[in-house]
Amino acid sequence: MASKLIEKYFRYEHLPQIWCQGCGNGIILRDVVKAIDDLGLDVDKTVIVSGIGCSSRAAGYLNFLTLHTTHGRAVAFATGIKMARPELNVIVLAGDGDLSAIGGNHLIHAARRNINITVIAFNNNIYGMTGGQYSPTTPTGDYGTTAPYGNIDRPFDIALLAKGAGATYVAKGDCFHVVQTTKLIRDGIKHNGFSIIEVADVCPTYYGRKNKKGNAVDMMTYQKENMISAEAALAMSEEERKGKIIVGKICENDYPELTEEYQKIIDRVMVK
Amino acid sequence: MSKKVLMQGNAACVAGAIKAGMRFFAGYPITPSTEIAEMASLKLPTVGGHFIQMEDELASMAAIIGASCVGVKSMTATSGPGFSLKQENIGYACMAEIPCVIVNVQRSGPSTGLPTSPSQGDVMQSRWGTHGDHPMIVLSPSSVTETYYLTIRAFNLAEKYKTPVILLMDEIIGHLREGIEINDEDVQIIERNKLDLNENKKGYEVSGDELVPSKHLQGNMKYNITGLSHGFDGFPTNNNKVAGELHERLMKKIDENKDDIVTYQEYKTDDADTIVVCFGGSARIVATAVDMAREEGYKVGMFRAITIWPSPEEALRKLSERVKRIIVVEHNYGQYLLEVQRIVNNPNCKIDFLGKVDGTVIIPDEVLKVIKEVK
Ligand SMILES: Cc1ncc(C[n+]2csc(CCOP(=O)(O)OP(=O)(O)O)c2C)c(N)n1
Ligand code: SF4
């Protein structure tokens, strides 16, 4: 199956990817492509947008119109694309730093506007591309190359941040549970409104090594053994949820979609 | 057919943009450019286009590039602090060769400065604001009518050379209301080809001496667009030869087309021994001062850069070879002055400067005084 997906959707001549052995980015990218394939999205009407970071390199490997933009701005580029040509499917692939640090403002405003784009947040809890500095999702107490004495920042929960900002479809997935994660991505793309799927990524090179999480297999095993469903997580206290990998839908609701609302204005005022 | 209307400079900019085919605008309010966003929000849906007020100027710049990548002519407008915020993505548009128009109605700086006061302090930032070597086209109108036509030209140049174009206005022109006569008969619009989604060619491919990639954004949907150095298919590369060739082509596509891009105005220069160099709103003051000086018998003329980057180097150098004196007048501390000093190569031609940075407008008498101060 994987090879069929590669043939159909990847820029074969540019493989293998630049990612480290054991990196979770490839797994998440496969889930995205599988979801696109399941939905039968028109490749010529789908634009993939990414920011800057290890994970953002994902866009370039896909044989769509792909925009590898500037650090943090992927969602803003995507907003322009969707607003200017609402008939296109727009999917954003970016890292936790890209989306929630430098690009946090764009993320919450796109969620607030409920513009119909889908964001896949590759959350490896660290800045991978620049060599392992702590990010807004690095748990308190963990280490990074700029947190040599342990991180004293309080982390964001990207999914809850987006939900709070008004995202109408929010889910969490991981690298181990590919079937569930693929389905969550599929549902997110299908959803008419702003959707985000935060996927727990695996960065053995930096996050893993800095925090003694073992190799890629150990990190995947951790996801397998510590997964809880979104419903189960709801019933838990913050303390109990610590270290758990949540997989499932956080919320899905209906709200007028931005470009459809704008179309109503055009229908009303356009000079024929 | 021409029609006469009373219009503000900022409104003329939007009218020109829509005439040029702008169908997407993203912006964030800032004085003295705000009317451009307001007009765009009013007019765009009436022609089936889209307006969005983004969360900041970084986002606005990103959004117009995104829209342009999918075939929609796009513009943003800002001033001072907002122009600073747009710089990173302006560089992206240079590197990825994305046509778009950025309007900067200059205000006094640095920082928040004097928000409602006229200034021309962004001359150098408009040329070199984003990091790295890059090409740049900057146009500066001196009247409301010219704002209309130059906005159209900005879109055309952006499409032709696949590059961002900056319309560098100033508060004097942006907020000026005057009767303008629009005659669209001779207006030529360079259209973006319709996207043919099925064609699969390398987007950035150039052959031979070609400086602008003809396939790029002209119907080839499935390729990569990046701010990293890239090959013909837009995929990032670390290959120094490929990177070097790309960078050189980006600079050359503007440098070697200066004849097509550069425009300027000469006023009463034929017999002049003194030339006042200016651009934008300052030119109105200078033209009046020139007339006043002429009445008193001074042989003085005006040279106005319309395309300020690339500068009208050749024409100005030629002129400087036969005059005794050049006076540069601008509402800043001497930015275009540096370019004029670079250009002028005649030891017998003295270069003087009149500038202002206190937020007030230079008046013709002040220019006249400098003209008469023959040292
Ligand atoms: C404006 C700007 N600031 C900083 C950088 C350097 N930079 C590149 S990627 C990155 C962080 C990447 O982290 P993340 O977004 O989480 O993605 P990952 O590499 O972990 O997948 C940074 C800080 C940049 N490219 N641009
Ligand atoms: S540094 Fe981490 S995120 Fe980046 S490629 Fe390597 S494993 Fe993946």
C-alpha cells in the first residue's frame, strides 16, 4: 500500500527525505497522504502549504502544488490561498514551533475565522531543524539545547489552544496509532471549517536524546503504551494526563465557514 | 473614454489596482494607508474579488503571496512599522518570483514616529529592506492621477518580471484630493494566464538567455515553491552552482531590463545649469520652486525619478555631465542623495541637499532659497 501511495502522490525523484532515521515525520506524512487518497481529493485542486522546520520539509515531497513558505507563516499563506480561491483544498503541514511559537498568532486567527483549511501539527516537542532548542510544547522540566537546566516554561496544548480560539474540528493523533490518526486526519479534511489534527511526533535525534527517551523504537513503544482516548482524557485530572498520549477527536461543531460567508457578500453586491 | 472625478491618492491606488486585475487584497490598518484597505474592502466583492483583514502585516504579506501563487493578482498596503513587518515575506516573493504589489504610504519614522506626518524615509528600506541580495522595483507617484496609472504599471511589471513591486507613496499624495482624469483607452493590462491544472512542466525552467521563467505560475500547478535556493522544479538544493545561477538570474532579470522598467520626468532641464532631483510628493513643491526661480532668471530644472529603484542612473548621469549643480530634495535625512552621489561622476557638478525630518512639508520658498544660494 505504501509503495502505491508513493507512486501516486510523492515526488519520487526527491526521495529519500532528509529526515533522520527513526523520525516520525514520515509516518505522519504517510497518514496525510492516505487520508487524501481515501477521500479521493483531486490532486490538481489541492494545495499543500508548509512553514520552515524538519516537518515542514514534508510538503516538498508531495506531487501537488506545494508551498514551502517562511517560518511560522504557513497558515497565513494558506489563508490567502483559500480566501482567493475557495474551491481549492488547502492543507497545512508544520511543526509545533512553527505553528504555536512564531506562527501562533496566525493559528488562532485562522481558527477564529473558521476558514476551511486543515492543519496537521507535527508536534515533536522541540525545535528539530535548528538542533533541539525547547519549544512552546516542551514539557516543563524537560531538556533542550537552550534549556540545559531544564525547561521552566509552561507548555501549550496546541489542540486546546486551537479549540479555545474557535477551531471547529480538533483532534489529536500519534505516530503509533496510524489507523486512528489517518481517520482523524480524513475527518478533519472532510470537515467544513477550520480543522487541526495535532499529531504526537517522534524526534529521537533531539528530543529523545536530550531527554533520555531511548531510540525511535523506545519512543514509539512509549506512545503505544501510554495512549489514552480523548474521552478517557476528559475524565482525568491534569496530573493524571501528564505523559499520556491522547488520540481521538477533541471537538467537532458547525459554524459558518469564512469563504462561504464572503461568497454571500459577493452574491449581494457584485455588479453583474 | 475619459472621465473626470475628484479622488484621493489612496482611492486612486485602489481604482488602478482593480483596473489592473487585482482580485485579492490582504491588509492591516495603519495611517496613512488605511483608506486603501477600506476602499479595497468596499470594491473587491463588487467585482467578485476577495478582501481580508489579517491579524498583522506579516500575515497580510503572506496571504497575498499565497493568493498570487494560485493565480490571483494581489496587493497589500501599509505604512512605516507595517512595512518593516512585511520585509521577510517580501524577500520570499523575490526568491520564489511571486508577482504582487506592496503599497507603502510612507510616514515619519523610525518606529511609530509621526503617524500622520509626511515623510519619504523608506527609500532605502524599499530597496534593501529584506535580507540578502535581491532585485527590487519601486515606483513613486507624484499626483493622484499618476497614482492610478502607476498602480496599474506596478501590477504589469510584477506580472512581466514575476517579482514583487513596491509602490512607494507618501502621505502628501496618499491623502491628497484632486480632480483626476482617467482615460483607460490606452491602458494595457498584462494578464496572468489561466491555470491549466493538468500541465506538468518544470515551473522555474529557463532556457538560454531567458531571465524570467515563462512557465512559472502560468498553468503549471504541481511543483514546489520555496524561499530556499532551488532548481528548475522548485525543489530546494544545496548545489552552489544551481544556487549561484538562480541568484544571478534574479538580479539580472531586473538589471538587464532597466530600459523597460525605468521611467523619469525632466522638467525645464533643456537649458538648465542647475537640476533639482526629487521623487513622489516632493516633486510638486520642487516644480513650483523651479517656476519661481525661472521667473527670477535662474536656469534651473527638475529631474524626477518615477521608478526610483532601479534608479534612472543613465539619464541622471548624462544630465549631470552638463550641469554645474544638483540639489536633491527629499523628506528624509538624505537617502536618495546617496544614490545621486553614487551616480554623478562629474567633479564640476556640485551636489547639495535639502531634506526635512520633522514631519512638516518643505515649502517652495525653502527650495527657492537653496537654488539661489549659489555658493
Ligand atoms: C524568522 C525565522 N526565525 C528562525 C528561523 C530558524 N528556524 C528554522 S526551523 C525552526 C524551528 C523548527 O521547529 P518546529 O517548527 O517545531 O519544526 P521541527 O523542525 O521540529 O519539525 C527555527 C527556529 C527561521 N527559519 N526563520
Ligand atoms: S531532528 Fe528530529 S524532527 Fe528533525 S528529522 Fe531528525 S528526528 Fe526528525
